[in-house]
Amino acid sequence: MKSLKTLGLAGAALLIASPALAHPGHGATSGFAAGIVHPFLGTDHLLAMVTVGLWAAHYGTRKGLALPFGFVGGMLAGATTGFFGVGLPGAESVIALSLVLLGAALALKTRLPVMAAAGLTFAAGLFHGHAHAVEASGSALAYVAGFVVATSLLHAAGGLAGWRLAALRLAAPLAGGAVALAGLAMLAG
């Protein structure tokens, strides 16, 4: 029961956070520390990264690692496009849509073939990485290293939470549903 309360409070706190904080105005956009902080300040990034970890936990340790690795790989590809000035049209909408899809996959306890799930997380990571990169200034390499570390920590936190909450049959559907609703709210404006 205590775990369910914690999950509910964390979910409520994340949903109350303003979607306007998703990207602009985080302050410093250069260096390792800025890269570490950025994923924690954007509601969309935070929800996506933790959700990838939660969903990965449903696949078990070995297969589940493909999901966060897919996300980080996509994020690096997206960051590269952003640093080289390649635009991704509709990136903010696709990021919100990624929350809907990832949240729904978690809520419905969807077990796609692992490579399909990793492909979905790669696609989500592509747009999240692009969003990180277009805001960066200064040392791109240090900034990327920072947001890769932060993303990995958020994936690990989600995975650990998924593993610990596995006994609570409603935890994944509730968390996934909340993430999907947050994505819909971001899409709505």
C-alpha cells in the first residue's frame, strides 16, 4: 500500500508540473551539469525516460535493456541532427505523442517483440535528443554526456520501480495511464 501511495503522489506531482516547463528557460544550456539537469526539468522528458524504464521492466533484465538502449541511441541520433541544424518538423508534438504511446504501452502491459519496442523507444529518443540539442550552447560533447547520464539514471529508476511494483497489479496501468493523459494534455496545448 505504501508503494502505491508513493506512486500516486509521484504521478500527481508530475502531472501538476506545468507543461510549459518542457523546454524553454531552464537556465544554463552548456556543459555537463546543464546536460544532467535538463531531463529533470522538462516534464515530458522526465515522464518519457521513467516510462521507458518501467516498460522495460516488463521484459525482464536481458531483453528489457534493449528499450533504454534504443532510447539513448535515438537520443544521440536526434542530438546529432539538432547540433548540425537539421530540423525535425513537429518535434514538440511528436514528443507529446511519444508520451501517449509509451504510456499506453505501459498501461496495457504491451509486450511487442523486443526489437519493435526498442524501435519505438529509439523513435521517441530521436525527438527528445533533438529537443535537448537545439537548446544547447557551448560544449556540445559535455552537454550530451550530461543528458545521457541523466537519461540512463531515469531509465534505471523507472526499471527499478517497475521491478519493485510488479506485485501491484494496478501500478503499471495507473502509471501508464497517467503518462498517456499527460501526453494528451501536452498535445491539447
